[in-house]
Amino acid sequence: MQHSSAPLELFHRACRRLLERGTDFTDTVVDRIRADVPYYADPVLAPPDVRRSVGTGVRHGLEAGMEPERIVDVERYTRELGVRRAEQGRPLDEVLHAFRVAGSGVWSGLVGVVEREGLGDVSQLVHVAELVWKSNDRDAVLVADAYRQAAEGVASRHTERVRLILAALLETRDDAAFARDAAAVLDLPLDGRYAVAVVATPPYGREPRSAPEVPGIRILRHAAAELDVLVAHLGDLPLDALAAGLRAGAGVRIGISPVVQGLDGLARARDMAALALRTCRAGGEVVRLDARLPDGLLVSRPDLAAELAHQVLRPLYDLEPADRETLLATVGVWIEQGGSAAQAARRMFCHRNTVLNRLRRVEQITGLSLTRPRDLLRLTLALDAHRLLGPAAALLGSQHSRSRPAL
């Protein structure tokens, strides 16, 4: 029986025959995609629904080839495919490559079935080729547009999810189940080595902030009011690498926690970083708490620190301000120089005996002996409290302590 060789009629017959082949033809197209697109040949990377999506797409395309009004099914499906691949996180280039290979596979199938089954003059299909390829290009554009729109939404939702999870980790303690879920979302090891840095910037001239880049260390940033909280996954690197990689500009202060093991330690690390920040003496400092543990102890209980400063230093406030500051400065330099009067004298541009005389006056006024370890410890801590909390600590220590609410 001689079939009509009209291009559209031949095209329709070929579409019908391929539809009758069903899953066999779908398998042919899938095999071609896997052969031409390495990403889709990888069982780990390839979307798990490739065969189903190819089968549905081929069916809609062939049906629309016979009944043009069914093009709406093709458009709806291609948009759904673009959205699904974006939500799965598949690379758009690979998706479009597979989509165009599938279109090529369908065209090869049409030509092949005409030749094998003698449906007509295969050369007549050239007259519908432009229509077929234009449709394929249009559908690829629809896939790409839907993918990009969905990807923007996915990225936005993921960013917000990461923000909320990071905020919760920095507040939540001893919740192993939550930490496991957070590790999966943040793509961080549950039991990795972490540190937290708290960054305080001046309120003026604030610029858009982002997580700093430190080689070998992944850093996530969480903005909290006037502070930035940086969560650093150290891997095998020492804490020194993080401290050296952070830069404190003019007026900026940075406090860094000790290393903690595991995501469930981030809340404690944040507290320790905040404590380190409170020990900063001036803008431009990057401070590690493990290098200032005595200061950390003092600022963690300012009421007790103020009481200590009051008990030890209050008698010095009966002196003239200039005299008092000279004595306090001398003791501080002497302690920094390891108890060497000679080195302290060189630092202060005075005679060694002058330093010794000033130290004796401090002993007489405070009732402490600088040769007794416990007395020297009390004086050292009192001086640190005076430096951290200001002169009011020595003058108002008792009042400060009494005003603290009972817990």
C-alpha cells in the first residue's frame, strides 16, 4: 500500500509509530543521553528520575507533533522540568545539553522509523525539520527560564535556612540531634574543629560586610545587631591561622574563642569570643581569649573584679591623681618586665632606685608585700580590673557588688 508522501502526513505517521513503541523508544533516547552527556551517565550525579522525565517529555512532544493544540502540555512540562532540576541542584548547562540530545534522539527516531517501516520518502521530512528544531529550541528556552527563576528562589530559601540554622547553633547547647541536621544543611563535619570570632565595628561609616577569606578555613558569617559572628571550620589548621587571617581596621575589634570540638560547641565558643572581645583595649585589636584568660575571668564577673580593685587599690585614690598614676604605672611596668626593677627603670627612663622607692610606697599604702605570691597575684588582678573597668571600679566596687541583683 502506497502511503502519501506529504511531509506533515509523513511526520504524523512517524510520530504515531514512535508513540506505539512506548518504553522501548524511551530507553533508546535515555541511552543516547547517557552516551552523549557524561554527567547523566554518572549514576551518582544523574537525576534519579531521568527515565520517567524523558518518557513523559517524548510523549508530550510526539502528541503535540500530531495535534499542535497540545503544545500547552509541552510548555507546562518543560517548565516543570526546569523547576525540578533547579530544586535538585543540577547544573543548568548539563540539563540543557541533555534536553537537546533528547530532541536529537527523537528526530533520529522519526527518521529511522520512516526508513525501517517504509512509511514514505524519508527526504520529505526535511520540510518539517525546521519546525521540529525550532520547537526544540523554544522548549529549551522555557526550561532555562523556569530553571533560573526557580534557582533564584531556591538560593534565597537556602540562604535564609542557613542563616536561621547558624543562628540557632550559636544559641543552642547540648542538642545532638539538631547539630546532626545542621551539619547536613551547612555541609560541615559534625565533629570538626571550630572557632568563633565576634567582630565589633564602629557605628559610623559601616560598609556591606561579608565573610572574610582565610586560606584553608571555611568561614560562615552571621550578622547580629552591631556585631558580626564568624563561625570558622579550622580543619587541621591551628587557631593561629584564623587569628592571622582576620584583619581589624580602624575602630574594629575582634575577639576569638579557643578551639571547640563539634558543631554543638558553637554556642559556648560564641560566649568565649564575646568575652575575648570585652578584653580588647583599643580599636584595631584581634584578641584570642586563650591569650587573655585572666582578663576574661575579670570581665566575666565585673562585680567581683570591681570589688577586688576596690579592696586593693582604693587607698591609692587618697593620693594626688598624678602621684597615684605614677605609682600605678610603675607597678604595671614592673610586672610586665617580670619583676625586674632595672628593666622597668629603663622603660620608664628613671633610676632603678626610683622604681624601688615607688614599689615600697605601693606596699606601704596597700598593705601588700610584692614578695608574697598571693599578694602579688591580688595586685596584678586588681590592676587588670582597673585597666579593663576603669577607675570607677576601685572607687565604687562595693556599691557595684551590692547593686547586682541576686540570681
